[in-house]
Amino acid sequence: MASFPDSVNENDIGKAKFVGELLVPAAPFDQKSGRESWTVAFAPNGSYFAWSQGHRIVRLVPWTKCLTNFSAGQGEEGTNPSSPRRLSRQNSDGSLTLPVPGEPREHTIDCGDIVWGLAFGSSVPEKQSRCVNIEWHRFKFGQDQLLLATGLNNGRIKIWDVYTGKLLLNLMDHTDVVRDLTFAPDGSLMLVSASRDKTLRVWDLKDDGNMVKVLRGHQNWVYCSAFSPDSTILCSVGAGKAVLLWNMDKFTLIQKLEGHHNDVVSCEFSPDGALLATASYDTRVIVWDHQKATILLELGHLFPPPSPIFAGGANDRWVRSVSFCPDGRHIASITDDRLVRFWSIEERAPQAIASLPNGLCCAFSVEGSVLAAGTRDGNVHFWACPRSIPSLQHLCRMSVRRVLSTQQVEALAIPTPLKDFLTYRVI
């Protein structure tokens, strides 16, 4: 068994550029379970980076400060090659940085239980709540409000003010681990939680965190959920090969996508909303045209690929996480074979790889230049995304697909090759 097909020479694949890492100080007795960084997240405005560093703790750090320290560490290393990368290995206790008045401050939040899910949410005041009695709300979120939602092992969801670290809401309704959280991108502060109790729950934070709807359709644990860029569709994935699509205007199930052979653990839409990437323990990342329920691309991590009946075995190639780059051209995946892979949607082989033991999750920064990956030891590692100038055709395609569905593109009176390009059949 190999990590790459016979046609690909691993030595010919580029090496991803290491940017830096955030390390969690660990005592000798602190090597057991409970230290895992199950989730990492960037604030929508790029101001903060957050990760669960194990043992109930969430760390919030200003992202620009991280980049500055990483750059300083690389410069120091370039001056003296024998010196350790001290600044790039910034301790999570903030000991290497001094607070500056008026700048975003670091926060350490004790959530009271193991943290599985993280999500940032920002408010748009003109986006109204679905609640009728809007004037009776306890909280009135301003335009500069930035919230952090944390999903806990005990089934609770806690909502925090990012700038002050103050606890605002404590949401209680799930009966098992809250595995994942996601905010609607439209600024409505609509929050969806995915849980091991086999349900998704929709919360309206502008209505003081009242629960709007329970989405039932999964027969087993729900691992992850993701909104489309226009907030109208939700994808949820879970155990039992499940990939479900939901209409978030009516809170109804649209359809189930079939193609994976084992538990599906991660999902994310492309920035233009035309593509959906899902990661599974069957060693594959599948890129879908979710509007037509068709598979456009399969990114394999084990060769030869396992047959469906053996796809759930202990194959050391389980895909743990997948993330779409904001440029719409790159995808990152984390697997159990100790590698991070950067893919181009135009190729079936990785464009760049990097070593990462015990990786669990990943997320791209808002501008798409950096990938953050969390590990079982509570640390976070950062790599630069492979960069290239996007073609004018790709930029035009993304602009078109932000406003037109696959069905609408197919109805246009344009040549078939152009339709195939706009619908990503020809990438």
C-alpha cells in the first residue's frame, strides 16, 4: 500500500513552506488523552485565531501578532542557521509577547469541559432575527461584535465575547458531545450545532440563543456541518457514510449524497458555492457538484484504493479533515499517514505535502495564504498555501457561480465546452 499512485514520484511533489507553530506547555504527567486540539478557527475579519488546546482550554490570539512573530522567527533563523526557531515556536501562554494598548489582546478561556467544536460569528445589525418580539431581546449585538461559540463534551454550547472573554450565553439541549459548530456566513448569527446525539440544532443568537429547529435525519453520530456561502444550504456529515444537504430557509432535507464507503468526518463548500468537499475514513476526499448530486473529483490517499468492503479497516490513511482555500483552487487534507496534502482542483496528485504527526483538523486563514492544523498534543502548526496567479477564466467562473446554480448554467444559450467549464466538469 502506498500514499501516492505509481504514476507519481513522491520526491517530485513540492514541500509546503513551514510558517510557524503554537506550542502548548506540557508537564511530564500531561501526555494522556484530553490534550487534543479537535478544532481550529479563524475569525471572519481575520483579527483572531482560536484553537482548543486540550483540558477545557481555548486560546484566542491576535492573528496579525502571530504572523509578526512567525516572520521575526524566520528572520532570526536566517541570520543564524544554528539557532532554534524560537519566535516561530511561540508558547501559547503568551510569554513571548507584550500587550500593546489599543491592540487585540490574547485570551485564555476555561470552558469547563473538553472542547470539541469552535466557531466565530460576527453580527450584521440590519440582518433581522426570525423572532417576532425583537424588542424584548436581552442582547443587542453591535456591528463590531465578534462571538466565539464552543461545543463541549457535556453537550453544552457556550457563547463568548471575543474582545472581553466574557461568557454571554450557555445553550443546553444536546444530550451528547457537541462535535462541531458553524455560523451562517450572512451575519444573521444563526448557529448550527452537530452532535453525537444524532441531531443538528439551529440556534438564533439574536433571539438570545433560542433554539429554532432540530434537524433529524442522521442515523448515527454527526461529525461536521458547513453552510454554503449564501447561507441557504447546510451540509452535514456523519457516521454511516452520511452526507446530507438541508434547505435552511425551510429547515427541510434536500437530499443525501452517496459515494463514500465509511464514516464521513469533515465537509466544506468552495468560496463560490459551486463545489462541496467531503473527507472520509474510506481514505478519500470527494469533490461534489452538490446541486446535481454528482462526483466531480476523487482525491485518493491510499493506493491501490481499498475496495468498498475493506474501506473501513485500520488502513492508516483515514482522512481526518478537509478545507477549501478561499482562492477556490486549492484543498488541504489531514490524514493518519502523518502528512498534510495541498491539492489543486486541476490535478489528481498533491501539489505540495508536509509532515504532520497526529493531525486532527485544519482551516485556512481568511485571505487563504496560511493553513493551520491542530494535533493530538494540543499544538498548532502553520504552512503557507502554494500560491500561483489564478487565470482570468477561473476568476470569471467563480464570479458566475456565485450567482448561478448548475441548473441555471446548463440552461444558458452558450457552447457546451463553456458550460462544462462553468459547471466544473472540465476543471
